[in-house]
Amino acid sequence: MRFGEGPETVSLLAADAARAEKASFPHGVSTKRVDRVSGTDKANRSAPIGEVEKHFNVEKTGTKPNHYTVHLPKPVTQEAADKFNHVFKPKE
């Protein structure tokens, strides 16, 4: 699950990835692994982890048990942003 409403722009993804890298995380964006998406999570975007891993490297990061980083290219490209937005869709 990726918190917040989408779609995300190249500049927003790049800024998040730069912040992650500055905090000693991989160049990418934070996600949370959940077993199911509840009604309160519908404003957020989600995708099955297997689908995300078809397009991006996903790594368990941080101290929280469900925190993962989705790696993004450096620099973040429009192609990567488009792919990210295609994979992470709002829950219907």
C-alpha cells in the first residue's frame, strides 16, 4: 500500500526517493505491506506485492515490520512514474 492519493508525478517520486536516500534507505518510496485493504484505506493506492515486484525491486526496510521500499531509478523517469502509477491504483 502506498499512502496518499495519486497519481504521483516524477518530481514527487524523485523528492520522496531523495529523502529516503538521505535517511540511509534505498533510492525509492515507502510502502506498507498489508494483508488486506480495509474501507478506511480506500483513499490510498495498493497493489499485490507480486505485481509490484514484476516492475520494481521491493526491499524490507526500516524497523517497522511492514515497511518496504519500492526502488526507483535515479533519476526518476517519466516511464518509471507511469509504471508506478499503473501498478499502484486506488482501491475501488
